[in-house]
Amino acid sequence: MLAIAVSAAVLTVASPTQAAPRTANATESKPSAGGATADRLSPLSPGTAPRSSNAYGTLASTSVTGTVGSISVTCTLTPSTPFVYYGGPYGGGEEGLASVQCTYPVYAIQVEVALFRYGTQITYNTRTAYSTTLATVDTEYPRTSGEYKTGADAYITWSYGGSTSFIPLTFSNSVYL
């Protein structure tokens, strides 16, 4: 089964970095369902649509277009503005969501999402959905006041055994929670 590899790295830098997107012939393995452990975070890939830490306003989204058979398909990645949630694993905290919406079913969508507090990645999660037009993933952090933004990137595998496209790191607007 075709899947996409996710690397893990210790959070030691203030800005996210990651190896270049995989190539069509790369060796692949399915990411673990639980995401990163508490002491290890997988940094997201640098992209072309960054938002400054004081950006408040319209949410950013980034799209790629590929083909499934003879059909042209567009997939759009949109990270949400972080928000405060109540309940859950920490009894409440900050949460960030990211989703990829495609205009036609694709073989696989892997979405990676992270919360950034004052520009530093503090949490991470990933999810891969198969044979779908929509994939969504969330990440949570215990309640701590500060300036937050959600960052996300994604890999789209257009058809079984076919090519994969990368949607670079895209940030939501910032919010003080």
C-alpha cells in the first residue's frame, strides 16, 4: 500500500524546517497514527506562503493541480485560526485544524499540522486519508496564553502508483489566546 513517510526531529529550532518533498520513486512507509511523541516533534516544511507573526486578517490557503486519469483536479490546503477548546486530553487548551479539499477523489491526502506560539512550533500531528476528496487533522496544546498561528503542509498522491505533489507550509492568521 502506498503511503507517505513522515520524519521526526527534536524541537530545537525556533522555525520549522524539513527535508525536501519525496520523489515519485522514494521508499515510503505509512506514518504512525499517533503523530509525534511529547518529546519529539516533526517540523513542517518551509513554504512560499508564510504569514508574519502579527498578521491578523484573511486566512491563507494554497492549492496544487494534478490529474487523476484524464481529469484535472485541484486540491486546496487551508489551516484554521487557532482557538480555545474545552475538555479533551488537557482539559482545555489551544487547538489548530488544517484541511485539504480536492475537486475530485484522489488516492491519498496526507495533511501535517502544527501550532506555533510566538513563531515557535509547539505541537504537531498528521493524518493520511485514502480515496477521498477531504482530509482534516487537528493538534492541541495545554492552555497557555500567547500569540498562536496554525501551520500546515500536505502531500497529494493523485492515483495509485502515480505522482505525488507537495503543498508547502501555509500559515493561518495569528491570534492572541
